[in-house]
Amino acid sequence: MKRDHLARQVVATARLTGDFTLRSGRIAHEYFDKYQFEADPVLLDALAEQMADLVPDGTEVLAGLEMGGIAVVTALGRHTGLPCAFVRKTAKSYGTARLAEGAAVNGRTVLVVEDVVTSGGQVVLSTRDLRDLGARVDAAVCVIDRQEGGAEALAAEGVTLHALFTRVDLDRSGRTPAS
């Protein structure tokens, strides 16, 4: 599927307008309901296929962030053949009590996988947590970068953000988001 067609599908499937409170507390008039494209197996597979080209050489583990990054990382792992880790916001207090489930991250080069990045706050926090577990993290990938400071926040942590689509890309896809 061509990238421009894929962008139009994401906009048609997931773009909402109205008043939405973001994780940062800021009010946005446009919101990408990531669960809409993550719940569509055909669209999610097409996104992951395109995202596979964004995975840096040398990546050993894909680490999807709770909750939206889990669907994306699973689909991406299918296209790259790389093992996946599933990263919680906080370690659970029972069972394994792990912060990162699945593939081991200690001593490995880990790519953080997220669905939508706005401020980059959760990616920054999870990157720190992964590094505390011994992972080498210097890159992250997402489906949509809203271009609202996330890439800059990650750069300040030594992490390069690779986005399949930016807000500008989606604006160009034929629909102009509300401002």
C-alpha cells in the first residue's frame, strides 16, 4: 500500500475533532484515536509493514509501551522478525513483578515503539526505565508524531524519534485538521 494512501486511511479511521484533554493536560481540538487504527488488523499490518523500514540497523529488541504501543510492536515484530518486550508504566506487584515482559532487554539494543507521540513524556519515562534495566536505547519509532515537542524531548535524552507520519504528513493527506 502506498504511503499517501495509508496516511489517508489513518486520517479517515482515527482523526477526531472536538475538545480532548491530552496526557500532558493540554486541550487539543484534534485527536488521533490510535485504538481505531490498532483495532483494524489490515490497517495495522500495513502500518507495521511501512514502519519496518524505520527500524535502525543493530536493533535487537522492539519494546512496545503500554498500552497502545503493544499492538504496534506485535505487528512490527511480525514484519521484522525481532523479538518484542512489552513495557508497563509501572511494574506489577504480583507474578513476575517485571516492568518489561517478553524478550530480555539487559545488555541489548532496544528500539522503543509507540503509537502516537505528542510531548514524548511517556517515551522519556519508559526509556529511563529500560536503561535502568540495562538496555541500550538511542531510538524510538512511532506511527504518528504530532510535532508538539516530543522529538525534542527525546533528543534531550539522547533518543532519535523516527515517525511513520508527522502531523504535517497527515495534514497533506487531503484533510486539514482543526486547529
